[in-house]
Amino acid sequence: MTDEILLETFNLHREYGDTVAVRDVSLSVPRGAVVALVGPNGAGKTTLLKMIAALLEPTEGTARVCGLDIREYPRQVHSKVGFLPDFYGLYDELKVQEYLEYFGRAYRLGPREREEVIDGALTQVDLAEKRDILIETLSRGMRQRLAIARTLIHNPPVLLLDEPAAGLDPEGRHELQFLFRRLAQAGKTLIVSSHILSELEDYCSHIAILDKGVLVASGPAEQVRQSSGKGRQIRIRTAGNAQELEAILRAADLVQRFSREEEGWLVSFSGDEEDMAILLKQMVSGGIQVTFFGEEKRTIQDTYLALLRPNRP
Ligand SMILES: Nc1ncnc2c1ncn2[C@@H]1O[C@H](COP(=O)(O)OP(=O)(O)O)[C@@H](O)[C@H]1O
Ligand SMILES: [Mg+2]
């Protein structure tokens, strides 16, 4: 990843009648980033991606993809972007290779170039061995990867993938994550949308959270993860002693919140490591049988919920 901004939106805004689907979204994406675009259904993810892909006109604002303004140069933007819609048709009665040939022809690639590009795309999505198989016999995960191979045919630097993991089983999702990483390593810049958050956690470099059309957070993943809450999260497990532990936590100045969960207690803590050690000592000398005590990284899920909560009734 470089510092070069490959894709940028400027107060991008879209209304459908009275509905504001995307509200003044300004977002910048460096080359080589894998951006997780997350938000609940109806948040505006699809609308935003379609505008960036120059497939849907903004009501206000604009975006630049590889330096090209989407309003001024929609055609050129199409050549820079591979777009995977959330619903798409595959041609079941075609073989894998034939399907990609079809799109290679649509992009007016010559036979030699077509062969090269299709070989490359099939290798990238790990379907090279399936090239002569009928699409209808592929698993759901393979079909999804084939659809992604199709977005690679014109070798675009930017990939916009709308809910690619929807409906996949854990194995299929896992394979997709590998694929995203490979694509980023091969120099692509990706925006991947989802309303399922946990699946994005491991592979994204950046996060953008949309809620009711508003970009409520965006930036490098680590930064967004931290931004939802100051301080640390500590996980504590004990053998019994629940009431005593609660009393200690309640009395500790640096403990902001705590909750008891299945996997133990989760404590929001505003102190540093030394303060953590002091808290642990207090617990032990207070007779609590501590079986686990450790800092826990915030997950995107935590961030997401924390950011969305204030907007919820
Ligand atoms: N073609 C359309 N006509 C009218 N309203 C639409 C249309 N497409 C989307 N919307 C509305 O815009 C909002 C955002 O939708 P969408 O971009 O599909 O969100 P997401 O992809 O995050 O689920 C929703 O309220 C949706 O109902
Ligand atoms: Mg959508």
C-alpha cells in the first residue's frame, strides 16, 4: 500500500425521491487498500458503490477514480473498475472458460490476449482446474469466485465487490478472504461491502462504516477500531467470586464500564499497563481466584455497535 490516493469521493450524495440513500460521503482510499464497507441493510452501500463505479449518477457531489472524475469520464472510469453487483447472473449452461471468453470478447480482446487474461484470472481465483466444468455444477463459493474472475478480465486497478460473501458457508467465506488478500498483493485496490462484520475483520486494511447514508467512521482499520472507545478492554475470568469481583470493579476509578458475558467479564478501563497490574493485584489480594486477566483487542463489531448505537432508538 502506498500513500497515493487512488479513489476519492467528494460529498457524494444520492436521493431517490424523498429517500436520502447516501448523504455527503467524503472518503479517500489509498492504492492497495482493502476497504471493508460495512453497514446494516439499507445503509446505502450499494448506492455508494454504484456511484463510484460510474453506474449511477450522484444527486450532488462527485468522485475521482484513478484521477478520473466519474461525472466527466464515466467510460474511462468503467475501464478502471471491476464491479461485482450483489445480484448477478451466471450462465449456467456455459463452461467456466466459455463464460470468461464471452466477457473477453465483450471487452474486444484479441484471441491471444483473451487467453492470457483468462488464464491469469482463473489462476487468481483458483479455478484453473475447473475451466472445462459447467457452471451449474460449481459450488456457491466457486461461482462467486468465477463472478470475481469476470471483474478481472479488463484488468482494472480497482475492484468494487458488493456483498460477495453473502450466502456463503464458512469455508467459502474463508476462501474469499484469501482471494482478497491475493488480489491486494497483486496491486489491486478493493472496496468490499458487507452487513456481516466478523468476516471482514481479518483482511481489511481500512474500514468505512455507513449508517442511514451517513459515513459514521472511516480510515485505517486500527484507527477506526480504537475510535469508538477510549482506553482498553480487559477480559477477566474467575473461579466463582462474582459478587466480590463486582464490588472491586465498581469501586475502581479507572473502570468505566463492565459487563458479565459468557466468556467472562469485559471491562472498559482507562488506565495504562501499570494500572492494569494494580487492578489485578487488588483482585488477587481481595481473595478473587483469577483464572484469566488480559487485554482484549476491540473488534470491528465493537466499533460498529458503539458507532451505531447513538443513532438507534
Ligand atoms: N432504485 C431505488 N429506488 C428507491 N429507493 C432506493 C433504490 N435503491 C435503493 N433505495 C433506497 O436507498 C437506501 C439505500 O439502499 P442501498 O444502497 O441498497 O443500501 P444497502 O446496499 O446498504 O442495503 C434504502 O433506503 C433503499 O430502500
Ligand atoms: Mg446492498
